Amino acid sequence: MKLFKIRGGVHPEDRKHLAANQAIEDLPLAPLLHVPLQQHIGNPATPAVRRGQRVAKGELIGAAQGPMSAPVHAPTSGRIMGIGSFPAHHASGLSVRTITLQPDGEDRWLEGLEGVPDPFALTPEDVAARVAAAGIVGMGGATFPSAVKLNLRTKYSLHTLVINGAECEPYLTCDDRLMREHAAGVLDGARIMAHALGVSRIIIGIENNKPQAQDAMTGVAAPYPEIRVAHLPMRFPMGSEKHLVQTLTGLETPARGLTADIGIVVHNPATAFAVHQALRQGRPLVARLVTVSGAAINRPRNLRVPLGTPVQHLIDHCGGFREDPAKLVSGGPMMGQPLPSTRVPIVKGSNGVLALTATEINAGPSSPCIRCGSCVDACPCGLLPLNMAAHARAGDLEGTVRLGLMDCIGCGSCSFVCPSHIPLVQFFNYAKGEMAARGRAKQKQTETRRLVEGRAERMEAIQRAKREAMAARKRDTAKPAAAAEA
């Protein structure tokens, strides 16, 4: 299959050998599971259970709030211990509303969960509805509700589904193992999603450092001429969906646009497998694969983890630390987020837990920019990171935006190649967060102004009604008096 060149990118040491040959293991249940109601982009789910209630595995415990939301289901059978706040799986460590579940050890599925004998006999709307009910979100880390993507057929003219099996982040191997061990399920889920999208072509992109996954997916795709398996060059960030699409098709996504604008939808292999399980077995998303790796981990593994499991439970299962890690990361080392503690739970977007040593992170003190231009060459989006960072450091966020801040994908390639160890991507993440905060503040001001103006209009209407009523009473009083005088 012909591939197209993209600009920029870097070649970090992939370090996948630590876990790539470790088959998927089922992680034993932790004593308590902390299941956040916000595990997706959009509105958080609302509790659908009460304290003390007994639930079965797969039972609804959090209901979706509107179309841009996703329901949450019990990861195992047990008793609801409480609904409160618990630290989030996020660098901020802020608490989010969470349901705490005590497993009963039975791991008993909810009765009545049944799949569909022939998902291809369903309408696209029915497929999307079942995917939504199963709580499936993008499992590559973006956590966008998958049903929303499947419904893009109503707004865009689509022709291709891309399965993003690049997994270009160093260390991470969970998608690799999934495609090796469950290739048929991944392919079936991809075909179901293609049916829902109404597209005629599927491309599965896999980087060349995963030859077993390439062979497995090629084997199961052989009977289907509309499905191609593309062997991708090893380059970070090949897994960025816009760059992946350009590599595979030569089509460039418009700035600040969606790949759907050029007729293409991208999904992750784990998302495809979750769709397969939801449609074929009727099972909602209650667990996910997680790579636990890094030189500070005793025994790196690929684990099937019930959602809500504390990170510490994964680390303990992998033999703990061989030395104190210099950095704990959720996700990959390039785009992942620092873990605030090992108490936080695994969520739908958690694809990796990395315990990295000081040697692995290669940290060093920052020094002034030497204007070498390495960050410009590495940027896959064609931006000027050194100039953007200068504006961000000076507090000129509007200038940063003019230079393309909102087109930055936060891949960290610029920081990776910077000889001065300047944390460029941190400046950009700060600037994006500050711009978002300003946007929320502006929206709040607009809403406050609307409410104040609305109240003023209501008060004026009340006063006007009072004046009219008083005038009417005066007229009514004046009529008898005038009649008496006459």
C-alpha cells in the first residue's frame, strides 16, 4: 500500500521490549474499586445506584447526561460502599465524583446481557445506540464518546474508517498484544463500526515494530478485499490521527477541523474490540488493557484491569518497584500525564502506567534557547515552537494563538529534541489551559450579563404591570365619582 510522507516527528527509543512479549493477564480484583463518573469527554454521568445497593457486573451505576456523555457500569459484582469524591486519574489530582464498590469475589455478570446474532442486520442508528448504552469511548486516550463518532455519517460524507494501531508511544504494548491475541475480535468490531458509519473501506495502520500484530491482522483481514493493513514507518507521533490519515491517504485535515471533513473517521483497536464485545456479547465496557512498564517496575506486564482499580494494585501485581521511580506517568512518556499518586483509579482512557527512572527521563536543568531550530524541524504541525514559547512566557497568549497554538497537538516532539531542555510543551499546555479558562470566564460574564438583563426586563415588566394596574384602578374609581356628580 502506498504511503505518503509527513513532516517532522522524532524517533525516541521505543523500549517496547520490556512488555511486548508479555501475554495479556487478568488482574485479580482489588479490595475496593473507585469508579469515577467522569471517564469521558463531555458531561459526567449521574449516579444510578445508592449506598448499600448490591450490583452485578455490567449493571448500570452511572447514567449518561445527554448525547455528549457516556454511562458507567459496575466493573464486577459487589456492594456500593458510597458515592463521594476521590482523586482523579489526572495530573491535577483534583477530586471528582466517584462510586466506590466493594467486590464480593463472585465476579457475576448481570443476567440478561445478550448480544446480537447479526449486527450487520441492525440499522446504523441501532448500532450507535448499543455502543452508547455500553459506555464505549475512545480508548486510545482521547475518551471521546464513540457513539458520537459513529453518528458523524449524518453530517459528513464518509468513505473510510481507519483503525489506529500505530501505538507510537514508547513502552506501550497493550494495543500490540490485543491485535496479536484478539485479531478476529478487533476486525469484527471494525467491520461493525464501518457498517454503522456507512463506509466502504477500512485501513488498519500498524507500525513496523509490531510485526506479529501486522501478521495477525493481515491474516484475519484476508477474506475482505475492502480491508487493508498498512505497515507504518516508526516515527512519533504517527499515532496522531491527522498525521496518520495523511500518511495513509495523502489527504490533509483542515486546520482546526476533523478528519471527518475529508471523509475519514479514526478509531482505536481497543475501541473496536469493545464494540465487538458490546454487539456480539451484550457486554458494556467494564475493563481495559493497561501496560505497566518502565525500568523501575520489577515485572512489566500487559494487564486486563477492571475500571476503578487503584494504580497501586497494578504495581503490586507487577512485583512493585525495583527502585524508587523518578517519575510516574499515566499513558506514554511523550504525551502522558504525571500521576499525582498511586491511589488514583484506572479509567477508560488509561492505556499505560509507567514508572521511569532518572536515566529514562533524561531530565536536565533548562538553559536559554540557542535558536538552533531543532524544535521547528521536529514539529509535525509545521509550527514555530521557539517563538510560541517566547510569547507564552511573556504572557502574550493572543500572540501564541496567532502563531498556531490551537493547532498544536501537544505531542512533545519539540521538548524531546530541545538541547536546552526547555519544557516547550508545558508552556503550550499552560497557554491552552489559560485560554480555556479565559473562554470560560468570558462565557460566564456573558451568561451573567444575560441573566442580569433578563432580570432587569422582568422587573421592568412587573413595574409596568403594577403601573397599568394602578392606572386601571384609578380609572375604575373615577367612573363612579363622575357618575355621581352628573
